[in-house]
Amino acid sequence: MDIVESVDSLHVQNPPDEEFSSADLIWSKFGNSERQDEVALIPYARVEAFIMGECSNVECPTRFHIERGRKRSRGSLKEYKHDEYLEYRMYWCSFGPENYGEGGGILPSRRYRLNTRNRAARPQSMRGCTCHFVVKRLYAHPSLALLIYNERRHVNKSGYVCHGPLDRDAIGPGAKTVPYIGNDIQQQTMSMIYLGIPEENVLEKHIEGIQRYCGPNSKVSSLASQYVHKLEMIIRRSTHELDLDDQASIHMWVERNKKSIFFHQESSESDAFILGIQTEWQLQQMIRFGHRSLMAQDSTFGIKRLKYPLCTLLVFDSRHHALPVAWIITRSYAKADVSKWMKALVERARTIDIGWKVSGFLVDDAAAEIDPIRDVFNCPVLFSIWRIRRSWLRNVVKKCSNIEIQREMFKRLGEVVYSIWSKVDFSSVLEDFIQDFIDQTAFMDYFKAFWVPKIEMWLESMRSLPLASQEASGAIEAYHVKLKVKLFDDSHLGALQRVDWLVHRLTTELHSSYWLDRYADESDSFQNVKEEYIASTSWHRALQIPDDSVSLADKHGLFAKVVSQKDSNIKRIVWNPSSEFAFCDCDWSLHGNLCKHIIKVNMVCENRKGYQPSMSLQSFREILTNLWHLPMDDSVALDQAVAWSYQMLDKIQTIVELNSANDIASVVNNLPVKWACKKGRTSFGIPSSTLSNNLKSPAPIRRSRKRKRLSQLR
């Protein structure tokens, strides 16, 4: 094997096959006399093809997961060596590095398993495999990737083959002949079983997944049938009651599922019970969709019916649907307790991606502690009004029988909220509302008991915090409705006061439902599941309604009509259009939900004169106005306010441009070129001084100058 001292001496290899492995490359030794690595240079665009080829190893079929990763931005290094990285990723065989077999152990530096979406899925499958390699995207040549293979053999620390057909210590009878079942195949099969899909359909999809690795084989199909049948039996016989005592049962569950726990605090005289649940798949989704994006909180779910209320942290996926990435079960909302589990959650994410950061955090409760969010997540806090709107609408419909009075009451409640941006005192608007509807005793008793004492706190939160959009509020509400359907099933009402039952339902049925939704959308399979997932929010259902189906026939802007897409003879009437407190006569809205007809009417009204803007836009304008009026003229504070405003404006314009563009290339081409500094400007990683010297006529160069240029390259 050749020994090279410079990456520039390596030949770029690009095998013609669609997938290729290490056997298709010519490897060279790179390093110094003390340490040498096996390296090869390939185009960066072919890295995925190389990884897939390595996974298809006949002797040791496997998957590789990212064990460690780092990034640099272009221009961050003024001086660099020829093998410096722009991106660094270490890929490790998913049968390691820990050894969960007999006599094995876990890495002492790791609290939990990292990034295991691609690891092998049989019980005790982590066998201590040491096979791993590094992919460096070169700083000097970003289009190239340097492969560094630290260990090509799939062996453990003792040097024995630890998995695959050649493994003599394969676990279980016939384990050598059992087809490879990846984590995604097993999770897909389990999700389908949890959701009640017939066994025939589950088996068909399971065999399709296995044949991607093993090819068509009658024996494989027979073994797969046995596997699916046994897995279904295990799932059906599983129970949440590991012990008759709920506290002992949940303690046993925690001990068995430590990988899915990011924070646990036992109940005592001084400490409250807190259980933070996050599966490995949820951790991956939080890092993927939460980084430089929004996070939301659905707080205090089941506060009246469950033994411990449930708080859910959500991120918005590629379709802007709310995706649960963590569940927190506790009664304590004290600042100290909230800080504990929030810090644990952020530390877990940053252990994998040290630069992970949230751009904004949405809260839905005015009593929520804001300081821990700002301290831990270090991001702005936004307020979502979906909870107060839903509560008011449900009780207006429930406690008032006359639909005309319902419409007017809900409109007047909206005026109470909108008054926070007017010069009118909200207390006078609230007093007029109570006096005008004093005869509606059922609703007024509820309103005075539950909302009048704390409405000032809610309105102050809406005034002081930026308000979330209707799309975000609708996505959070859609998750809340789905959670309510999954948990409050009549057949399980007797178990509502058990924590182990709540944990079991969250980590099985609800988790499987969201996993299958995401899998169906990304793999373009399970078309029925995908269609239901896409249409799961009112916002996406509203986008399917054409503009000509909406008519604003009323001259005074009191109502609008929306033609039904299923039956053109049915027209839904939306009162108080262009407001978040619009009232629709459809069944979905009468249950307190934000319906597609209201969202569509508000979309049409936003471009018409005479209609008020949305609450989120009014809140945004108020913030900008306060920034503009705050500083004294000709002061440094004015300069800072202008800088902040333009920074915010640039980000908004970029987001609008990205959302409206059909081709991302047109957006990228219009971006300005950013140079790090004049001295460090380079072309393909070569300093500008070297380029200028190369353009000159060849002349004898002094030795000192040559040494200086070589030091710059290093």
C-alpha cells in the first residue's frame, strides 16, 4: 500500500457503479512515521453511494450511524492544512460500539444510545463491533471527501467476528439464518400492529422491507411470517401493569427503558414527581426539525382527569405539522422544576449536535414560566391563543342554545382580546360584554368563575409577547385533538389515574402513529396513511379550497359563505370574517376547533380592503412600532433599533422569498458573495498570495519566501 504525505497526492476515485464499497477503491496510507491511516479520495456527492455499498456487505450486512460529527463555516480558517475538514463525520457499524451481549459493556462516557435509527434490531444486537470510518469534506476542496477507514473488519475488541453469518456466537437458535431486520423495518411492523392493521398487510410490508436486503427467498418469507406472528402476540399480550402498585410499576418501566428517559425525579417531601420521556426517534426529529426553527408546548393536558398532567414539546415538521418530540409527566410547574427537565433535554440534544439551537418557543398558557425557556433555550418566546379560543368557543356553544347569540357572544369576546391594541381600556369592554349578556347565566357563571379572575394575566401575555400564527395554532390544536382521541378511550377510563397506563399509551400507539405518518410521507408508501397525515390540520385542508368557493356577499362584512367541496349545494356561513374569533356553523367548529372554512375566509380577507389584519400581524406591527418610538432622536439607541429592525426585515424577506420560490437555485444565485476577510480570500483553498505568484513569470524564489507559503498551506 502506497504511503502519501499530502492529500493533494491522492487520486480522486469515482467507481461507475451506482453503489460501491471499500473493496472497489484503492487505499493508500496517509500520515507520519508514528501513525498511518488508510485513506481514499472520492467526490463528496458519492458519499451516500459508498455508505450504502458498505451496508450491503454479504458477510456482515449492517447499517452505519453517525457516531460523531463537526462542522465549520467557509472562511472561518485563515490558515489551514491540506487535510482540514469543512465537515467531519464518524460512521460506526450499528452493531457497536457497545456490547449488549453476555459479558459486554457500555461505553463509560455515554449515558444513552446515540442516533440508533439505523442500527440492527434483534434483541441484544449491539455486539461491540469496532468497524468504523471517517468522512472528511475537505476545507480546501469542498467537492471532495476524504475517507479514513480506522477498522474495516466487523470484529469486536477480541478480534472475533461479532455479527452476521460468520458469527459463531449468534444469539438464539437459528440466528445465523434469520434475515437482517433493520430498525426501520421493525419499527414499521410494530407501528402497523399497534394501529390495528390486519396481519396479512403487516406481513406483506414486512417481507418487502426484508427483501431489500436479502432478495426473494421462500425461506426468508417463512421466517418473516413467524417473526410477525410472534411480534403481534407479544404486543397484544403486553400490559401497562408491570406491578399492581402504580409507583412500583412505573419504577420498573423506567429501569427497563432508560434509553427513552431524559429526566426522572422520584416523588418525595421536597421534590415533585417528574418523568421526561423521549425516544431515540423523537430525539432525532427534535434535532432535525427543531434546529434553527420553532418549538411549541402543549401544556397541562388532562389536568382534571389524569393523575399527573401531561406536557408535550412539539416541533414543526417539513409540512409544518406539530410533531411530539418529548413528553413530561408532572404536577409541578415551579420555575426550578421546569428548569431541571428543560436543561436535561437541551443537554441531550447538544451532546449529539453541539450547535443545536431553537429560533423561537411557543407557549399556550399565560401562567407558564417564561424565564426557564429564555434561560435554557436562549430564544424569543411567542404566545399562541388556540387554548383560550378553544375553551371560549366550546363553552359558548355548550352553554348557549341560540346560535345567533352564540355568534354575537363569540364576536364580543374577540373584541375584548383585540382591545389590547386600541386606546380603549379592556376592562370597560369586558364590563359591557358581561352586562349585555347577563341573561346567559350558564355561560356567565362559568366565565366569571374561571376567566374573569385571570383574564388580565392572559391579555397581558398577549400584549407583551409576539402572537403565533393561525397555522401554528391549528397544528398544535390538531395534535391536542389527536392526543385526546388516543388517550380518552372509553375502554381505558378506569386506568386514567395510573401513570404506567399513560406512559404505555404514549410510547406505543401515539408514538407509532406519528412514526408511521412521517415514514409514509418520506418514503411515499402507505398512501392512505400519507393522505390522512397531510390533511390532518385545518390549515392544509383550507389550502384545498379554491378562492372562488368563498364569497363575501355581505356589504358590511358581517359574514362570508364557503361552498362545500363534497356537496356544492351546502354552503357554510362564517360570521365575523378576518378574525381569529370568527364563528362557523360546521360541526368541526361547533366542537370548539379551528375549522378550514374560517382559515380559508381569513386567507381571502387578508388581501381585501376593509378587513382587519390577523392578530399575529397586529402584534408584530406593535412590536416594530414600540422599537421605533423607544429611542431618543440622534441617539445610539436609535442606531441599535434601526439595526435590529433591518436585521429582522432581512430575515423575514428571506423566509418569504424561500416560501414563494419554486426553484431554490434562483434564491441561491441572488445571495451576495460573503468573504471572510481580504487577507484570507482563497480560490479552492489556495491563499490569494500564492495565486498571484503563480501568475507571474517563473523566477528564482528565495528559500525564506517558499517556507512562508508552505506554512500558510499547513
